[in-house]
Amino acid sequence: MSRLVAVPDFGASGSLYQHVEVAEPGEAAYPTPRLPEGDPWAPAVNRAIDEIEGARPDAYLANDPYADLEPEAEP
């Protein structure tokens, strides 16, 4: 299930905000790429991406520099 994030609407819709989807684990579009810092939507979208990553049960492994290494065999 995607997470909807409210972002500024710069179009002619007359609305102040619009919603964009940020993919969650298990969806085909996951992971959603981070937006560059100069993008006006970046604070909201990147915060949602960080929250989604932090909520994953295996999220602690993503920050481990040795997460992709196999353990050494014991003699």
C-alpha cells in the first residue's frame, strides 16, 4: 500500500496541495527514489521515504556496512 504525501500544488487547480504516492516494501515501485534537495517537494517526500525505511523490520541492516557480507565459517 502506497503512502500518500501532501506536497505543494503549483498548478492551476486552485488547490494549495496535491498528493503524491511513495511506494512501500512489497510494491513494484519500491524503493521510491529520493528527490534532490532543490526540489520543492523534497522535504515532504524524502521524510516519508525515511519513515518507511525506518519502519522496516530489517531496516537496521541497511545501515550496516557489512550487511551484504556472508559470515565467516567457524572451524
